[in-house]
Amino acid sequence: MKRLRSRGYLPHLEDRKAVYFVTFRLADSLPKELTIQLRREKEAIEKADTAGTTALGDNGRLQELRALLRKAERCLDGGVGRCDMRDSRAAQIVADAIRHFHGSRYELFAWCVMPNHVHVLFSPMGEHTLGSILHSWKSYSALKVNKVLARTGHFWQREYFDHLVRSEASSRKFMEYIRDNPKRAGLRNWPWVGVL
């Protein structure tokens, strides 16, 4: 059963026994102006959903959203913000959190911890949901990393981007994207990536 859920800037389509490609990022990883633009697009999508229409049906709006998402991707891969996960202690904590419940709460297919964001391809198991799994990863790792790095404040951005994977071909595409993300970002011999 599919359901649309919103928590923050982006709507989330959830489905039992689904495979998700998820990106979550550090709190300072995007410029404020871009975050505001993404919030406006989210609000337009929600208004259209409430009205029973589709905001993305408009070709111009779809093009604008794609351009915003490409800009966000460039910011993430360009290393905007503090990039706390360049510190191997922080990256290890996040990678361990992602792998910890593989096989019991979710099936993990691929993951990558970048300096200021994370990509994961996985499928929830049992009663575990997309939201509960992301909350677990983010809350556990934020507490541990803040302690290890002697920092305070928000570590992760509240919102995350998720995509419901609908085909084997899309799944392979996302696995390749995750695997190759460090190389595209100019990170040589980046150890924080796994494809299972």
C-alpha cells in the first residue's frame, strides 16, 4: 500500500516492500537560498496534491525542479559546508550506523558516506519504515559524531530526499551512482562506500 507523507521540505512516497534511494545531508551543506527555493517547490507540490492536480505536470515547473536538484547535487559534490565526514572518525560512525541493522531492519544494497552527505539504497523489512530507519541512522550518528568531534548543534538537515525505485534497471543505475559518487566528486581512494 502506497502513501504520501510529508515531513519538512519534500513529500515522501512510501510503500511496503519497496526499495528506496535516499540522500541525507549535513545541516550546512546547501546555501540558504537554494534551501528556500527547494522549500517553495515542495509547497507548490503539496498545494497541487491537496487540490487534486499535479504541480509537476507543468513542463516548465518540472524543468525548474530538475535544475534545482542538479544545483543541489553540485553543491553536495563540491563540498559545501563544514564537511565533517572528511574526518574518518565521523565517517566511520555514520557508515557503522548504516550497516548495523542490515538483515534485521532493512536489506542494504549500496551506501556511500560523502564529506557532507550520504546516499543509501535499501529496502525496509517487517514493520520498519523509511522514516523510522532514517531517524535511527541520523539521531544515533548525530549524537556520536557531535561527541567525538566536540561540536554542538544540528548535525543533519532535518529533511532528506528519497526516491521509490520501481525497476531492476533503476536499482542498478542507483547502485552505480552511489559507487561512483566519490570519483565524480574528485575524491581519490575514498573508503566510505559499499555495494553489496
